[in-house]
Amino acid sequence: PIYATLADAVRLVWESARSESALQYRARRGLPTEPRIGAVVQQLVEPVAAGVLFTSNPVTGTDERVIEAAWGLGEVVVSGAVTPDRYHLDRAGQLTDFAPGHKDIKIWFGDGHGTIECAVPDDLHGAPCLDALQLASLHGLAEQCERVWGPRLDIEWAVDQVGGLHLLQCRPITV
């Protein structure tokens, strides 16, 4: 069962802090002898679509939301492996422009560890990744993030198989 595997993985993290080399390192650095270590356990998101949302246009500085989206994991968007769909929303969340991308591949989970590149069915190459409800959810996410972290954000997100929106990362926009 997954819980046994998870418990084993957390135990390995905990034990790594108590390895001979880790203890010697702590002694050389004058750190406390009893190590403290944590393990973060996160839910794996299997996205239908993923991408990046900018809370202001990163190229022009215009006060609008720019969303880039593709099928599968967002890696194809940030790496430039596909031309993503591009949506522009005004500050009220209304769609002002849409440019369909060409999304012929997606990155997905491999059989073992890591990811693989997969072909996208022909009928989805130019089909929009997001619907009106998902765009509204992304606009809401942008508003929440701006309340917490301020303006001009670069937000990575994913929409799961049942339509749930997941915040993956949020940071200031870099040019």
C-alpha cells in the first residue's frame, strides 16, 4: 500500500540526518548534535492542463492578467516546448483576447521516476485548454495571491482531472 511506501520514504529522510557523514558535518560546524529534520509530503496533482499566470503583462507592464496554458504538466509551457494557449483577462476577470496555441506534445508521468514526453491527440492540438469557469477560477487565484504577496506575480498552476485548481508556485515576475 502507498502508506507503507510513504512511511518508508519519510523514515529514510529522518535517518539521513543521523548518518555518520551528517553527524560528522554537524560536529565540524559546531551544530547541535541532535539533528532536527522535516519531510514535506504533498499530494501529486495529475493535471488536465497547467501553466503560468502573470498578474500583469510581463512584456508590456499592462495591468492585465496573462495566462499561458497547455495540456498535461506545465513543464511544456515554461520550457517553450509548445506554443501555449494565451489568454488575456482585464482586472475584472473578463476575457479580452485569446490566441490558441499549438500543443502537440505534453509532459506526463513516466512508469518509474520522472516524466516522459507524450503525443497529444490531433483534435486537441489547437483546442483551448481552459473553459470560462477555469479562467474565472484562475482570476480568483490571482486576486488571492495579490492580497497575500502583492502585485506583479508569476503564478504556476494546474487544473486536475475533476476541475480543481492547484497553486503550485508563486513568485514576483522577473523579466
